[in-house]
Amino acid sequence: MGHLRLSTAGESHGPAEVCIIDGVPAGLPLSREDIDADLSRRQQGYGRGGRMLIETDRCRFLAGVRLGKTLGTPICILVENRDHANWTETMGVEEPESDPPAAALTVPRPGHADLAGAAKFAQDDLRNVLERASARETVGRVAGGAVAKRLLLEAGVHVQGRVLSVGSVSSTSRVDFADPASVDWTAVERSSFGCDDERADARMREEVDTAREAGESLGGVFEIWCWGLCPGLGGFNQPGDRLDGRLLGAVASIPAIKGVEVGEAFAGAKLSGSKVHDHIVLLEQEDSACVGRPTNRCAGTEGGISNGMPLVIRAAMKPIPTLTRPLPSVDLRTMTAVAAHVERSDVSAVTAARVVGEAMVALVVADAYLDKFGGDHIADFRQAVAAYEKRLGEKGLWRRS
């Protein structure tokens, strides 16, 4: 178990989503605005469904923060589900005195957790599965990730994501993995898809509109950048120490994510070693030499450890399972062939998934920082990071650019 521990609770149409994050040092300045900014970004994106017209996600601190600073105790964050007002009978806590308020859902959706969850938990009503398996659960992750981002800022680390493709439409922008400034992050946040290519943005809109008319859904690919981090995070002594392994697993845990890679790993697998590995060279900085890399094909990790270059993680999101023109399924009550159950859903949620991706990367990297530097108070954490970076600089092994 790492230093930073996250747990979430809540059903999609229940009263609220709850996040508990433990291990954050005391004294970290933290406000509701730090959390709400990412909660709002998670709700944006062309192709989102009607649920986003109902919810306006805002957080409340229930524990762990006093007078604008963390206490070093578990932080509890609550985000109310406004739509719960329309589901109070269906999602009630107490056992009903008479018949259940709503008919049981017995038709699973292909691609969702409905059928597998019913088998696992012996459920006759699929709502007992889909309410928690819903992507609404990621509200808690984004809240916890926002806390991790705020902690990482104390170490000069930034995390931000962009969308590379939606459906068959891909961005044609060219970036340098060694230089985060090669991405137009202003354009990313201005885009309706979180994409820095305006032409691709327009074509993505057309693709989503066509899919909506056809009763279809679309997946896509997003990319998470993390820069400013020092070398030496993670390790190779045990499998669980490896930073890239932890990152890949965390991002793959996001609902609907089916593939994750560090940088352009799959493309690099087709190349020879001389075209994949980054040269180590001497860089002249401040009248003294320092080793560095002119390229970042490895996307920030070597041997399971951060190497001081930007981390770049890519993830592939499958199309959302709920379709307005449903796929074939089986009614588990009658064991007859029927069309799948239709639940209110998005056409595409890649834009939102990239915000969840930022949260998961931030949580892993923040945990790696706390593993290495510790600190019960944020001042201890800052001092330990600064001392380590000073030693690296004196040895010519790394300097903050």
C-alpha cells in the first residue's frame, strides 16, 4: 500500500459520490475551487448526454481540511447527485413496505458490466450492478486527482491531457515529447473535444452528429502529459515498484479503457533499437555540463523509473456500450432473445475520460513522490524535494529546465 490512498463510493443515481483520499501532508493549501475546476472539465465535451444538463458538479469537504489547509488526516469530499431527486424511490435505502417501486432490470447491455456483475454478485436486478459500474463513479476519482494535482504543484509538476482521436477522426498536430510547450494547451481547453487541432475538432463534431443520428456511440484515444517531475521516481526492485506499470494499471482501470501505452510504444515495437532509444548527451547549462536527452521516445520512464523527461501516457477508449439502437441480448428472467436495455448515455465521452486520465496519472505520480520524499507536513515535503534536486544538479545528473 502506497502513501496516497484513494477510495470512492456512490451509485450513479444515489444521493452523492464520495471520495476519501488519505496520506496528503498537512499544511497543503486546498480550496473547493481546486476540485470544482476539474469536476467542471469532466462534464464538458461535445457528444455528452442529457445527464450533463442536470448535474452541476460541485464539491463539499466533509473532513481533512480546515481554514483552507489540509490537516494530514483523511480528506473526505462529497459531490451531490442532483438527479437523485428524480430517483428517490427507485434508489431508496430502506426496504420497501410493499412491492419494489420499479420493475427489475433483467436485460444486460453488451459491453457493459451488467451480465458479468450479475453473475459475480448473484443479482436478479441489473440496476444493482450498473449503478456502481457507471462512469459516474469517476467523479470521485477526479476529485481525488485534483488534490493530487495540487500536491504536485508544490514539486513543480504539471499534469494535463489532450484528445488525439474520436471515432475515425484523428488530430494531425505534431508535437515533441521532449517539450510540453509544443502542445497548444490553450487550444486544448478551448476545444469542444479537448483537441489542439481545430480542423480535427470540426470533423469530430460531424462524426458525433452522424453517430447520434444512427443510434451509435464512438470511442477514441487520449494522451496524458506529466512534466516537471524529477528522475528517480518508482523502482525496479519489485514488480509493483515500477512507475510505468503503476501508471498503465491506473489508467487502464478507467471505465471503457481497453488499451494503454507509454508514448508510442506500439509503433516503436516495429522499429529497430537505434530508432527507439534516446541518446544520452552532455547539455551545457549555467556554465556547467549536465547529462540529458535530445529526444523523449521513451516518454519519461526507463527501467521502471522516471528519468526527468515528460511522462506521456496514451489510452484507447472503446465506444460506450449503451446504444439508442440497442444490440441483441437476452432477458435473464424469461431466457428469451430481446433487444438490450437502453439507459441514458453519451454518444462519446473521450473528452471527459481524458480528465479522468489526468486524475489517475496525478494520483500515481503524487504517490511516487510521497514514497520517495515522505513528509507529514508540506514544508517537509518541499524541503526534501529541493534537497534531492539540488544534489542531482551538483552531480550534473538533472536540472529543472
